[in-house]
Amino acid sequence: MAKSEAWQRKEGKDPKGGLNAKGRASYNKANPGKPGLKPPAPKPKTEKDAKRRSSFCARMSGVKGPMKDEKGKPTRKALALKAWNC
């Protein structure tokens, strides 16, 4: 059986939330028609970065699901929101 893409496995995920560079590259390679994923923009340097960050925060904050799992650890959602300073 073939391995799944890196962005779907642990090796493509950043422990702080979101995808690492290898995961983003894997996703971009697997989805050639879509715009490529970019790293987080937590400290916006331009107005475009600020809009991108606020848009992500608005979308991700509305996602259903808990912020902590049953063991009390933050979920991937919580980690991503923290990485983007939402």
C-alpha cells in the first residue's frame, strides 16, 4: 500500500500547529491546480499580511470543535490559532 502524503501524516505537521515546510510542499505538489499554501503570518508586515491573518482568524475561530482534547492538551485547532496570534 502506498504511503499517504506528508501533509496527512505526522512528519508534515508542525508540533506548534499547522503544517511545516515539508507538509506545505507535499500539499502543494498533491494539489497543483490550487493556490499554494504559505507559512503563517502572525506578525503582519504589510496590510496584505494583516488582512490574510484576520481572514484566517475569522474562518478558523468559527470551526466547530473543542480547544482541548480529553487529556487536556490543546487540539490542532487551538495550536493553529495560537500560531497565528488569533
